[in-house]
Amino acid sequence: MTIPSARRGLMLVLSSPSGAGKTTMSRQLLAQDPGISLSVSVTTRPPRAGETDGVDYRFVSHAQFEALVAEGALLEWAEVFGNRYGTPRAPVEAALAEGRDVLFDIDWQGTQQLRQSQAGGDLAAIFLLPPSMQALEERLRRRASDAEEVIRQRMARAADEISHWAEYDYVLVNDDADMCLAEIQAILAAERLRRDRQTGLVSFVRALLAG
Amino acid sequence: MTIPSARRGLMLVLSSPSGAGKTTMSRQLLAQDPGISLSVSVTTRPPRAGETDGVDYRFVSHAQFEALVAEGALLEWAEVFGNRYGTPRAPVEAALAEGRDVLFDIDWQGTQQLRQSQAGGDLAAIFLLPPSMQALEERLRRRASDAEEVIRQRMARAADEISHWAEYDYVLVNDDADMCLAEIQAILAAERLRRDRQTGLVSFVRALLAG
């Protein structure tokens, strides 16, 4: 008898204010767990230095973005600072059907829409809080040579993002990156073990009891 | 600012047919995690060799058991092979209120009653399946010098217990004890990180946003 492995994939959402470590956590999780892959968003914002089309984002024009929305090709989308960001539907649905998990690095607006989408039952949403706003501001200043006005704008947006913490299933304080990653991995491991995700169990138990 | 630690305790239920490794898992989990303690059941069955009153069970007479039921002192109780088993309410409620977790080594009847009790919202229920009925029978024969009739009775009861697997939140196949323990620990870690269990978050986020 083989151990049941068939299961539905799950959508793991990681949200946090910019600077709270979400992108670092995502990269480390993806590097250490072959069972989960990143949902690559489409965006109308121009690529930043070091970003690769199709890896970090799929970069499209405003007209292309509107066409994707019109044809229902996006699971969710939102506008931030005049730029649009969205999640292509087809690759997500294909992954879930094959029992592969998908990681989403999206904000509260995207999470709300994802929850309301057809695939909402497959969602486990994690919110990362910074240990303090000061720590957040230091990280923002350290990582980019942004103008003071941009920092101010990002901090205001961070407070707005944080105000949505209560819409998430899990809330973590990212005070220690290693511990935070371990906590995310524990959540993913536990979510995979939920009975209702393990579609192979019914036939496994039937065979078990049949001897 | 301190990281939020205040939270409600949770009730972690571990059920499995006799011989599927539940007791070994419980002992190892308790030994490695000071944040969780075992709910000691009361029972009318006589102590077995090596069992200590107040540690393995609280051993009581049938009259004492009936008095506990009558005064509402048990969260759940059930009768198995003519013996009664129950969970004392007071120590569980005290632990949960103090943010300590409680482990329950109970069967499907106890789990159903616990879910319907007032504390039901605090429940995370795990079912351990054996990799095969043959493996289960081997473990039963190895561990006890039970008569053939007792083995037969236990196997019938195991099948009955397994038939309730779908009433649990998580289902694990105990094919490898180390992996199984790690999975139980991941579930416990994840359940502790659920937003609705972390009662300290509201004031933490308020202080965070106030700077």
C-alpha cells in the first residue's frame, strides 16, 4: 500500500508592508521547498534595475493590462501609485489542479480579491508585521536611495497595509528572519496536512480497511 | 515595544487506533515542548502495570465517575469495553485561559464531544493513520502479550476508530515516527500562529501604528 500523496494545491499568500521582509522570506521559502512556486504578477510599472521580465514580473503596457482584465485572465488586480498589478489565472489554476502550491507576494487588496475568487477555498494567508515602525523605516532607508518624499509615501502606505492585518489567517512578527522563515514553513507544512486538501485519503482509507 | 505573546491556549487532539503510535507521539511532543501539557483523563478501568495514578490516568470508581458526570465536571466522557473515560473540565479551562496548550489523547467519541463543548473553538484535531492494518496488528502483537481474542477485539475497534478519520482537521499517516512527530510539531506551531488565537495582537498593532 502506498501512502496517499494526491492532494489539491494551496495558495499561500504572504503580505506585509514594504520593508518588512516579505520578499526575502519568499525567496528563501522558494529556494528550500520544491513543492511551491511563485505566482508571477503582471504589472504596468516599468522594470527596476535587476528585474527580469517573466521572473520578477511580466511587464505589460496599460492597454495589454486592460485586455487581460477584459478577458477575465486575471484572478485579482489592483492599482498602486498609478501602476496596476495583477495575477494571471491560468498558471495558478494549472498548478493547483496538479497538487502544486503557489506563493503569492501580494497586498491586502489582492488578498481580498483572491479570497473572493473561485479558488478562495485553497487560500492560506499570512501577514508579516515589522517589530516596530522604526525598524521598518530603517530597512526602507537601507535598501534604497529613495528620496525623502518616497520614503514618507512608503511609510504612509505601510501603515495602511498594516491596518488590514486582521483579514489574514496567520500573523507573524518578523523580528528574526530565521525564526520567521521557520514559522512560514511550519504553516505551509500544516496546511498541506489538512484533511480537506488531501484528496487521496478517501481511497487510501478504503484500501486500508479492506486490508 | 515587545513582541505580542498573549494568546489563548489551544486544545490539540491526537486520535488514532490503538497501536498507531499515538502514545509515543504524545510523549515525545510533551518532552520537547514545554508549552503544552497532557490532559490527564479519569477512568474507571483498573491501572495496568507501570501506570501511575495522576500521571497516566486518574483512577476512580464507577460511583466517583458518575458523580463527576452529574456535577458537570467532565468536558467529555465515553465508555469503551465497559470502562469509562473522561476529561476533567477545570484544569483544561485554567490552562487555556493562561495561554497554555493542552494535549488530548482521546478517541473519536471524546473528540466529537470536545468539539461540541464550550471550548470547541480552541480545538485542532489530528488523526494518525497506520500505514497498513498489517503494520497495526504487528505493533499490537509486539507490545503486549494479549490473548488472541483481545487482539481480534482491538483490530475490530481499530477499524471502527479509523472510520472516523474524516471528522478531523488534520490526517497524518504514521509511516515514519520522526517525520510524524515533525508534522505534529508543525501543526502545533502553525495553530499557535493563527491570528484569532493571538489575543495580544490588537494592542501590539495599535502601539505599532502609534509609533
